[in-house]
Amino acid sequence: MLGLSRSFDGHVRKQCPSDTTDFVPSFSQRGGPGSLVKSVLTYNCSTWALTQAEEKKLDAFHRKQLKRVVGIRYPVKITNKALYKQCNERPLSLYVLENRWRLFGHILRRDREIPANKAMEGFFVPQGDKYRGRPITTLPVVLNNDLSRLESSNYCLKTFKDIENLKKIAEQRDQWRILCTRIQKEALQSDDYDAERP
């Protein structure tokens, strides 16, 4: 996923030559300079199980591309928050999180017989002896970490019963939207979105 950065760098260089310092793109417009790169970079991102380190690398790469498009180079410094505001963007990790929860809600509302629901149910069935080493970062682990960010919440995703509780919430779309919005706000506050990095 992150190994494709060289090809994206080349694409951005072709789209925005380095001598256009007065060029300020509007990323919100359809077909803007970042639209193709972002859609290719985040293809199928709702199924990614990223660690925090990988999310930070993804956000750093995104900021690097935004700086290149806007024309900000080494001596000039800009905060992450100011860069996102100038480009009308937000961290890609939040975009990934939003898509992950949208897909999860969609799967929870579907019939139990679809392969995605069977795989979720099978994940929480005990599988014998525990393997040695650090636990693998899987999608249910990432979803549980997202839920654990919520303060004063008794939501978690560790057992099959937790899936059943979340299914009841997902069936009521208004409550599901509220839960997803809370998760996004907590992620935005805990993220380095306001960090004063150049």
C-alpha cells in the first residue's frame, strides 16, 4: 500500500509542475489535482487493518503530496492544521476510519448468511491454543480500538455478543450515524491533526 508512493509522487509532479508557486488548488471540486491520486491511494481502504504507525505514515505521505501541490518547499513551514485548511482536506486516516465504519455498518445490516458475516462470527470462535508473539492487527482489532477511544462508553468488539449488540445499533441508522460521528470526533481529537510540524 505505502510502497506505491513513488508512482504517486510522479503523478503529482506531472499534474503540478514545481514552478507554479502561486497555484492554489481547490480539492473540493470534482476532478481537482488530488482527486485521482486520492481515489487510487485509498482504493478499498475500508478493509485495511492499519496500525497507528501505518496511519501516521499514510498521513505524512498525504501531507507531503498536499505541500507539493500547493508549492510549499523546505524553508517555508506550515502547520498540519493550516495545510489541511488551505487545501480543504483532512487527514487520510480519518477518511479510512469513516469508510471502515460505513462498511462495517453495511455488513452488520445484511443477512447472516453472507460470507462477511460468517467470517465475523468465525473470528470470535475459540481456535485452540494461542500462538506465540504479538497479536496480529486484524480488522476486528482495529474496530475495537476505535470503540475503545470513546469515553464513558461500554461498547467493545471482543466477543460474538458484542457483534449482536452492534447489529442492533446498526439496524437503527440514526443511532449508527451518531456512534460513527462520535468515533470520528474522538479520532480527530486524539490524532496529530493540530501538531505543529513543518
